[in-house]
Amino acid sequence: MASDHTRSAILAAAERLYADRGFGDVTLRDIVAEAGVNLAAVNYHFGSKDELIAELFVTRSIATNRERLRELKAAEEDGGGRAPIEVILRALVGPTLRGCLGPENQRSTAARFMIRASIESVPPIRRIKNREIDHLRKFAGAMRRSLPDRSDVDIYWGLNFALAMAHHTIRESERLTKLSEGKCDLDDVEDVVARVVSVATMALTAGKAEAKAPARALARDAR
Amino acid sequence: MASDHTRSAILAAAERLYADRGFGDVTLRDIVAEAGVNLAAVNYHFGSKDELIAELFVTRSIATNRERLRELKAAEEDGGGRAPIEVILRALVGPTLRGCLGPENQRSTAARFMIRASIESVPPIRRIKNREIDHLRKFAGAMRRSLPDRSDVDIYWGLNFALAMAHHTIRESERLTKLSEGKCDLDDVEDVVARVVSVATMALTAGKAEAKAPARALARDAR
DNA sequence: TTGCAATTCAAACAGTTGTATGAAACTATC
DNA sequence: GATAGTTTCATACAACTGTTTGAATTGCAA
């Protein structure tokens, strides 16, 4: 408790290495070498390798979640308990996108770590992600208040698609850049946020009956 | 060459195990035990563990890609070289969704394997996915022909979002079911396809100038 | 049958992994 | 400055990994 030096040196080194090389091929020995501490230090301070990874991920994701809720709460207070759907969606995907995209050379270690965490799915992180449901429910609630005419099903699908676009864009940002030959500028984070929010809003506010019927009418049977 | 028996027994056993337990904790010894063959057989027939995984994944994904292109080609021929955007999008996301969703108890081993492959990202599979760009370009081309007024940037973003919604829904289908308390029915695959296609279509056909500007106007600065 | 190649097999190999141990070094309190 | 508690360290451990080897077996052609 006196000197957290070793502890935080390990955290920093681990985050850096995982960010750069992924979870797959970073061993405890790599981490302690980078941190300049003894091999046994990890198990002494964190219990196990998985608990180290979990602590890293938890720290970063509660920070993001706090930021999300802060934006959400501010928006609902502004609107007297009811926020515009665009603002809610912005609070949902904005912090994550801002945290993970942007010019690569000025991307923080934390950001690069979180990208890794969303690309490579490793057991301790997956366990934590599964507990994120309560957090998402708060957004579902706000969305329901914002769009009282919408059915729950539509709300959940809208939420799902918003997260889908944000996370997939982060995960596959490299591929999108390559595919579009650089025409899609992933460094312009606010543009990305605007695009995601805009599409998610359309998904949530489009004419209710139309959503299913016409799409179905276009169904073609596979020969 | 004479008897592929061992070879295909390995492929089948590996696919089954990976589908059930993920890539993380299935060893060669697990596979050969399940297949009832000798440990050395994997290296004899496939060269290495990674090449075995790669062969599994390639087989399944060329099947999906072929199906996609078949639908796309049929649609474009129907329309004299220009297909409606909904049909193109349906050809893009339909085969994947149909292959991976649907009632769990009647989900094929192949489907469960592909879900795993999209959740756990393992090196040999990632290498293959990176070569999928050429395939996606064909869809970008068809979309451009279908929406000649749209800019390339918008086309690529629409493509990206369509894939995002499809893949994320597959990856997180369990979470969406839990979050919505079963209200979102992921077993009704055609409904899922219709929802994805509908939203992606809106993303691609919404008023051009509006896409960016109004969303930006709603931007709030963090206090 | 004989000969030759393809396949199977048991066994060992070589390397790496996360973790545990017990002694040494340190730190702060009295 | 002795003591008790914390932290560091070198080292060993035990298990597991994918891969290789070389001999046995099989299948097929001449």
C-alpha cells in the first residue's frame, strides 16, 4: 500500500504491450520485462494474469461508461426528463468513438488498448462485457422516454444497431480505410459520430409500419 | 489421396469442437481424440494447426461468398445491370445472417463455427478476412450502379454500416436477447434481415446534404 | 508375392506458459 | 536499532502446447 510503484508500472507496461501487440502474444515475462519488475510481481499484486487484464479493462470501461452517463444525464435534465433521441445516441456512441478513433499517431495507449479489447475477445474481458447489460438498460430507458410511441422491440433494435455501427467501425476501421482507398476519413471523429447517430436516428424514427412490410415485399426466394 | 477418411474426420471433429468450445481451449489432442485418429495425423494432413483452422474457415466463407455473389448477379441481371439497393443489401447480409442465426437447436455445426469465428478473432482467420476486400468491392460497385447520385464516400459508409449491423447482431445475439428480455426474436431470421436491410437502405438513400449538417447542429460540448 | 509408396502410430521433443516457493531486501513502528 | 509486516527476487515447478521422428502398418501395382 505504501509504494504502488510496481503495481502501476505493471499496469502501464501491460496496457502498452497489449495495445501494440494484442493479447495473443504478450506473456507475463514480456510485461515484467517492459515494466522492469520481477516475474512474481504480477501474481503478488494482481493474483493472476487474467485479473490483471480484467483490472485494465474495467478501469477503462468504467471511465467510458461514466462519461456516457454524464452526457445522458445532462441531456435529460436539459429537456426536463426527456432528451432528443439524437442526443441520447450521441451520448451512447460518442465517448467510445472519440476514445478509439482519431489520428493514429495521437491515439492514446488507453484508446489502442480498448480497440484491441474489442477486436480480440479474450475470456476475462468477455466476462466483464456480459455485465454491461444494466448499463445499457439505462439508455434503453432514456430512449423509451424520448420516443414513447415506439415499441420496446424497436427501441432495443435501434440500440443494438447504434452500438453495432460504432463498434464495427472501430474494429474494422483499417479495412474501411483500405476498402474506400482513404476516401472515408476515420480521423474526423465528429463526422463518424454524426454519421452513426444520424443513421441510428433514422432507424428509430422511420414510419413504424413501413419498417418491416416493404422490406419483406422485396424478399426473393433463392432458386 | 486414396482414403480421405482421416482427413475429413479431423475436419468434422475440429469444426464441432471449435463450434462448441471456441478456439481458445481446444487443443490438437482434443481434436484427434474426438476424431479417433492419431495426434500426428493433423500435421501430416494439414501441415499445422493454423492451416487446419484456415481450411475450415476458408471452406465455409467461400461458400457464403459464392451465395452472396449468386444473389447479387441474379439481381443485377433481373434489372438489366442495375439492381434495387434493397436487393443488393439483402444479397450482402442475407446469406451470413441466415447462416448464423435461427433457432439454436437446429443451428448447423457450420453455423456455430462461423459464429465462433466472428466472436473470437484468431490469427489464421484474421489473415483470411483481410483478403475479403476484393469481394466487398464487387458489392460497392453494384451499389454505385444502383445509386449513381451517391458519392463514393456515402456508398462505403453504407456498406460498412450494413455489415456492422449484420455482424454485430450475430456476435451479440445472446446479449440482445437478454437485454430485450426475449422481446427481440433472433430466431426470426427473415425479420432480422429485413430490419438490417431497411436501416441500411435508409442510410444510403436519405437526403444527401442532411446526413451531416443537422446531426452536427445537435452537437453538445462536454462541460 | 514382392516392392514401394502412402499412411498411421507411439513416443519423445523442445519450447513456452502461468504460477508457487522460500529466502532476501526493504520499510516503518515502537 | 530490533522487530514485524510488506514487498521483491531468483528460481523451480508442473503442466501443456504444437511439432517431429522413425518405426510399424497398410494399400496398391507390377
